[in-house]
Amino acid sequence: MKYCRILLVDDIYTTGSTVDAIASLLKVNGAEQVDFVCAAIVK
């Protein structure tokens, strides 16, 4: 996974904790860039 660029796709973004955890794990394992898109944001 070294130097990979990752795009995470999710349906609903609530607290961001899942995205943060996954992005951190990917970066620790060599991902160069992690981006995120979602369909809806819950406030």
C-alpha cells in the first residue's frame, strides 16, 4: 500500500470517528493520501 492514494466512500457521516480511525490506520500502513466523500452529513 506504500505511496497509494485512497478514496473512502460512505453513505452517512455522523461523528467522523470511523473515518478518522480508518484514515489513521491507512496512513500508518503507508497510504500517501486519504480522501473521503459521503452522501449525507448528520448534525
